Amino acid sequence: MLQHPEQAIIRAQLRQNEVLKGMSEEDRAELEKALNIVDGAKSDYLLSQGVRDMEQYFILDGILKRTVSNPEGKEMILRFAAEGDMETSYAAWRMGTPTPYSIVCVTKARVARLPLPQWVDFLERHRATKDLFESAVMRLMTEVMGHTITLHLLDAPGRVHRFLRKRPDLVDRIPQKQLAAHLNLSAETLSRLRQRGKI
């Protein structure tokens, strides 16, 4: 990252990340040396389901999605994440299993990334950041679990209302076809609910 032409902007974006914003300048400088800045196009895969070579991602710009696919290729979108958020396969790495999902760019996106073993090594030397990170991982897992339960328990308007309440910042930024898929609706049903003022 140290040679990146937009280094100053990237530093400011990293300071806004939920896990990194409390870091000292010294710790931040150490981490920055290990970060690789990647610009992804819409639909680019940052991580593919089933791999063991994992990375930690800090989202600087754009939107990512976490997806899982069955052997027939049917995809389920587990969550969306945007600027200031992160994506990780930390739990799978800790358990020594392949990553159970893919991480894909929904829009053009920029992320700062580093190999997960390197990130874990950094965390072991920076306890406060490790505590923040592990809390964020727990919130993330709870979010995915909550979404999965919602798909079973709520009707279509209820699922739409819940997403609006949880992520109003993303409603108009996510392509409607993908938002509909996330909520297990047809694009037509989502459009109809929006026209009725439900979202």
C-alpha cells in the first residue's frame, strides 16, 4: 500500500473502518505495510467458496456480498457489506476448514486485503484490535444467522421491512435483482412492494 498513488485517501478510509478506527498511528503504520489495495469490478470474486487460501478484507469503497452455492449452482446471498465494514473467513481458518462461502463484488469496489495468517499474527501482537475484530466477527455471524431465520419466519413485506430497518444505507445502492434474491423474492415482487411504499 505504501506506493499507492491514492495513499492519503486510503489512509482516511482505513481510519473509518469499524475494526481499525481505534488503532494508534504506530500500529496503523505497521499494518499498512502489509496491506494490498485491490480494485474489483462488478461480479469479480475476491474469495471463492471451498478454498483454503484465505484473506482479510477491509472495504474502502463499493459493496461486497457473501454468497453460498449448492452443487447445482443455486446461489444464496447471505449478507452485503459496504465502506467501513470488513469481510473475512476467520472462523473457517481457525477451524482448519475450507471457506464455506464466496465474497463477490456487487459494484465496483476497492478493498485493502492481506493474507489471513498475516492478519492473525498482527492480532496476536495487538490485543485491543483483536478484541474489536472478534466482536465484529461475532456480530457478522449473528447478522447472517438472523437473516437466515428471517427467510423462514417472515412474509415478503416483513423481510423487506427488516432489511430497510437494518440497512437503509444500502437499499438504493444494491441492484434490485440482487436485493430481491437476498430477500428470497422475485424482482417483480420487490418492485411491487416498493411501489406500494413498503420500502
